[in-house]
Amino acid sequence: MKKKFYLLSVILMGILVTTWYSCETDPEETCELDEICTNKFVTVCCTENECVYKYNGKEYTEDQLDELEADLGCGTAMVLKSGSQGNDLSGVIERLKALMDRVKKRVKAGK
């Protein structure tokens, strides 16, 4: 009887230890949503290791900023000095970078 109790205790302890060490916690993620242009919202989410832009169900890395800008399609039309019209997308990129900087600062402050 003692042998069965000892064996059962060892098995249960093994299961408990295995379960305890196999559980992995996800890194904490910090996100912020901002309206980049009219009715077009972009979310930036950062962990300690990486940051991504999220728009319309798709994730973009910082290297894919041009692709995100194209998918947003919200450059403002403006009249250039020459009298022709052009798109000013620099404002969109600046807002996206500013949003990323704010979230990165929040992640560093949370450490």
C-alpha cells in the first residue's frame, strides 16, 4: 500500500512540475490607436522586442511603411507652386512614425 501511495505521489508531482515549467507567458503588448487620415485608423502594437503597425486586419513592420502608406491611400491633394496638383504623403508618414515613437516610449517607460 505504501509503495502504491509513493508511486502515485511521484507521478502526480512529475505532472505538476511538467505543467508548471511548460506554461509560457506571452510578452506584454502595448498598443495605441490613432486616426491617421479621415476615417482611417492605424494601431501600433509593441512588445519589448518588436513593433508592428496594424491596419485593416493586416500587420506591417517598420520596414513596410511604404506599403502601409499605399494601403491607406490617404494622401492629401494639394496645389504645387507650378500650379499642378500632387499628393502630400509626407504628413501621413510623419503621423505613422510619431505614433510608433509614442508607443515605443510607453513600452520603455513600463520597464
